[in-house]
Amino acid sequence: MQIDSFFYKFYYQWWKNIDKSIFLLISLLFFIGLFISLVSTSLIASDKFDTNSYSFFFRHLMYIFIGIFIIYIFSSIHSDTLFTYSIILFFVTFTTLFLVPIIGVEVKGSKRWIDFFLLPRFQPIEVLKPFLIVVLSTIICSNKTSNLYFKYFVSFSIISVVALLLFMQPDIGQTLLVVFTWAVLIFTSGMNIIFLLGFCLFVFFLLMYLVIFVPKFDYIQGRIFSFFNRDIGNHNFQSDKAIESIISGGFFGKGIGEGTLKNRVPEAHTDYIISVISEEFGVVAIILILILFLVLIYMVLKKINYEKNEKFKLVLLGCVSLILMQATIHVGVNIRLFPTTGMTLPYLSYGGSSIVSISILSGIILNLTKRKLNS
């Protein structure tokens, strides 16, 4: 009887009500990432972990199972409960972001990760991003005050603290990502575009001042200068190898396992996964993957068009904006359109924090786009 009750709740309260097209598209992107992990990046494990060559694949598979479970949890609960839990989890993960400068683990000059006793290493900002969108949207849509500029000020205060903590790690890519997402939210909520452009210019000049005149950020200055003048420094090694791999792969690639980028560039399976795919499967594969992302974003935007709840609209828009911007930065770095910065590709890149983050985002999207029969 209990088994029947479980399947009844699973089918009628979840599967029957979620948007199956969005869920299947998310599952397809996860599967592509798992497939790439199996056929293209598994050999990295033999050098990095001194273990069997399928270590990456099994780890990636475990992360995806965890991700699917997270998607189910976040998409199955009531929307009111979703917002309540998201606000609580925001403060929890926000606290861990504060702890990064104190107990964080430094890797290659950046302190972005935390080790918590028996818990695996994770990157707090990755887990924070989905809840940050919910909190910012809740503030902007709050009925407790009709003063829209006060709401903007509160949301700006929160995003400023998050951006400052990220900038001090330093993590410029994530800083730009969260500030961009906030800008999208306040612009769509009705902020004057002149005011918004003025603010963006202020932030730009502030960042330029810090990068140029503060010694802590010398390496960022080096990356920017070497991006415009490739004869300066050696900050373009990874992006140079990435673009070489894309070119060498041509339209249809070298074939499964024949690429060399994964062995020449550190973290190729995370920050340069699009180049690994292009080298072995060709530019055609990259175009198809980008089309899948665009279709996913289109499907969510189409749902937003029919949604009447303003907070739901804002959260969904924030989620797809973050996915789109993160994918854009990842691809832009790989094709040398942007200066080098560490940014994973949603759904496809290897990494526990990245998969947990995109799974939470996906769960929120599925929750707010499902049929409201049980609301």
C-alpha cells in the first residue's frame, strides 16, 4: 500500500504536472556531459588521481544522480515552501561565502573553495547563486513597501556584499555573472534604463580602478593586457590551446578520444569542456549544444509569457539569464572572445559544485513552470 502511495505521489503530483519538454531537455544536456566525461576526459584521471581511467566518469555519474535527486526535491515541493526554504538556504550559503577568506582552500592563487570536515570540497558561490536569484526577486516583488527604489537599494546592498566577497577571492567571472543577473532583474522590474546604464558605468570604472591600482589584482591586470596584446605575459596559454583545438577539430572533429587538449590544459574538463568537445566532435557538435541551450531558454521564456505571478516571472527570468550568461562567458573564453577566467559550462562541465548549482536552478525552473493544479 505504501509503495502504491509513493508511485501515486510520484506520478500524479510530480511527473504529470511538470513541463516534460523542459525536463527532458535538461536530462539530455546532463547526458551529453556524462557522455563527454566517459569518452573524452576519463583518461585525465589516471594522471590526476593515480587510479583507474574511469574515475572521472563514475564521479560525474554520482554528481548527476545527486543532481537529479535535487531537481526532484526542488521541483516537487509547493512553491511557497520553495521560497521559504530558498531564503533559509540563502543565509546558510551566504555565511559560508563569508567563511571563504578565513578557512577557504587556496588553489592556483585564488581562495574560492571550502573543506568542511567529511564533506567534499565545494565552492559556496555556486550553491548561493540560485538562492540569490530567489531572494533578490522576493525583495523586488515585496508588497511590504511600494517604494521601488528602496527595494532596489536593499537588493543592491546584498549584491554589493556578494560581489565584494567574490572580488576579494578573487573571482572576476562570478562577480560579473551575479552583477549581470541582478541588473537583468531590476531592469525588467521597471528601473529607468538611463539610471541603470549610469550604474553599470560606475561599476565598470570602479573595477578598472581596483584592477589597475590595487596590487592584489595584478594578475587580473596581466590577463586583460595580454588579452589585447598577446605578446605580453603568458596568461593566454590555456585560451590559445583551446582555440587551437577548436580549429584542429574542424567541422566534424578528430574522433572520440583523439583530442589532445585535455592532456595539455589544466581543468580542461571544467573550464574548457567546449573546446574538448569541439576538438573531438567538431564545431557541428558545439552548434547543436548551443541550440539546445537556446531552445531551453526559449521554452522557459515562453512559459514566462503566460505566467501571471510577477515573482515567478522574475525568478524564472533570473534563472535563464544566469544560465545564458554563464554559457556565453564559457564559450567566449574558449574562442578567445573574452579574457581568461574560470567558468564552467552549465550541465556539461565536470564538478560537484557546478552540477549542484545547475540542478537547484533546474529544480526551481521546473517548480515554477509546472501545472498549478496542486497550488
